[in-house]
Amino acid sequence: MKTLISDSAFNDLEAIKEYYPNEGVPQIGVEFVTKIIKHIETIPINPEIGRKAPEFNENNIRELIHPPFRIVYLKEKKAIHVIRVWRSECLLNLTNTPVNKKI
């Protein structure tokens, strides 16, 4: 099963990495992104690991919590599409999230 990451999710990871240097802790952003990617890599092994994203109540739109972030993904037969990586308190909006990057 392949894992694809949307432009939006990729931009989310970039924003996480760029946020923390402005807060005076540059290593934290890189550490978060590295750990989030490792967490994403576990999804194809067990695609049911995440819970249903509460905004949708759809079995194939799921999320993993990686405090303080949530990794939202679409589970399909042959692929996992990472849709967004947002702060846990943010609600999901799926508009304009094309999938085109492979990790």
C-alpha cells in the first residue's frame, strides 16, 4: 500500500517546521516533523489505527493524534492519502487538498 501526501499536508509540515524557530526553539519543529512522518509511515501497516475523523463520521476518513497535532488521512484499498496535519483543536476542511506527493 502506498502513502501519498497532499499539497496541504506537505505545507502543514513545512509550517510546523518554520513556526518553532520564531519561538526560539528551532529543533522542536524538525523533531515534530520527523516524528509525525514516522507516525504516518505506520498507517499502511494498520490503516484502521486511527479513529474516524469526527467532522465526517466516514469510516475511510480517519485521524491519528500526534499531540498537539492530528494527522488526517483518507484510507483507500491501495493507498493512504494524508490530507492534513493540523493542531488538534482545528476542525478539518477538505476543500482544495489535491494529492500528489509520495513519501
